[in-house]
Amino acid sequence: MLFALGADFLVLVHLCFIIFVILGGFMLLKWRWLIFMHLPALIWAVLLEFQGWLCPLTPVEQALRQMAGQQGYEGGFIQHYILPIIYPPALQQDIQFILGVLLILINVIIYLWVFLKPDRKSHL
């Protein structure tokens, strides 16, 4: 049971990381120091997509599932609703490349917006 909970926890961490990579740039509007966490996470995610690498969390999660006596992702909320978001069935190398480009474009736009917008405090 603990191994299964550990695997489910890793899936949630994985999903949070993906959300942070995609939308974390918006957090820079309030906390600009987060760039030191967001930019490396973004670079890592883009490298994963461009190179077709497997996220290191995936084999750890699979190992935990095997230790729990599970096969695949059957049963439960996490397996049915969260895993298909993280591991879509049609994910191929060309789609991963497109996702990497989209990550870059989305975050370049967010970073430009955050760092080029006029500072309201300077107008007071």
C-alpha cells in the first residue's frame, strides 16, 4: 500500500511540475525571484521534449507500482483522470517537439509581459 501511495504521490508531483512549467511564469508577476526556479524547470522540460527523454520520475513511479504489485494504471481517480493528462496515448517524438516549441513560446510571451510591463510603483 505504501508503494502505491508513493507512486500516486509521484504522479501528482509530476503533474504539479508540468503545471508550474507551463504557467509558472505568471507567478513572476508577484514573486520575480521565482525565475531562479522556473527558468531551470522550463529548460529541463524543453530538453525532455526536444530530446524525447523520459522524465526520471516515470521509472521511479513504475518501480513503485511494481513493488506494490500493480500493473499499469488501472483503478482509482489518479490513474483514470490524471495519468492520461501526463501520458497521452498519442505522444510521439514529433508531438513532443511541438510541445517543446509551445512551452518556449508561451513562456517567452509571459516573461516579456512580466519584465517589459511598466512598473506601477514608478508612476506614483
